[in-house]
Amino acid sequence: NYHYAANMTDGQSPNEYNVDYGASTLGNAELAVGDFFKVKSFVMHQKCTLNTITMLANATSNATITVALCKVTFVEGSTTDVTPILLNELSITGQSSNDNLQSTRNLTPETSLAAGDVLFAMVKASTAATTYFKLAVEVGYDN
């Protein structure tokens, strides 16, 4: 299953992704607004286009590590659960070492984002592994 970042009240937050999404495919489960609002995320401040996504990662086994860049859009005053929307998935194969960095990039995600969209990551592994990752996004404001 995918996991997302620990709640800010967890001592491992914001670095540990230990909250089980409940599904291995995005869009097959919902997130409670009150719980999700306490995790690491980035709010888009104006309309833009997602141009590039870069991931750096490692893993303590040879597992396939998949990181999903997702978005949700909250509605002011609504307490209805939200369903994350998959923007892109990036994967690496672990090299059984925290010191063996792997990188991958998507240069053409071409996804439109609206002001107020909330971006966040989820992660899953094909087998048991400890993984560390960083995501970078490049956006353009030409739309």
C-alpha cells in the first residue's frame, strides 16, 4: 500500500511516511481532511503548469520504490473526505545501501495546477525496505 507522511504530532514527522493510505492504487481510498491537513504538503499559490519532476532516492534492499506526486483540492467549510489525484509516479530500484543514491526524472508531466491545489508525496515499496527520498518540482507560469 501507499503511505503518506506522519502527522505533525508524531515525533518522526515530517520525515517518516508511516500512515497507511489503505490502497496500493491512488484514487481507491479517501483521506480525512482533519488528519491530512497535518502532514507535509505544498500549496500552489497561483495557476501554473508542472513542467519537471525529479526524485533522488535510496533503499536498504533491492525493492522497487515508487513515489507518487499527488494533489488534493480542499473546499473551504467542507468536512468531506478528499480523494488524492495522481499527478505522476517515479520509481527506482534500491541498491541495498543508504549511500547508493538513485535518481530519475520526468521532463514532460505537463499537468495544470490551480491556485490552492495541495501537492504531497506518497511512497510504496515492492518488498520491505527503508527508503529515503527527495522530490523536486519545476513549474511554469505561462498558462
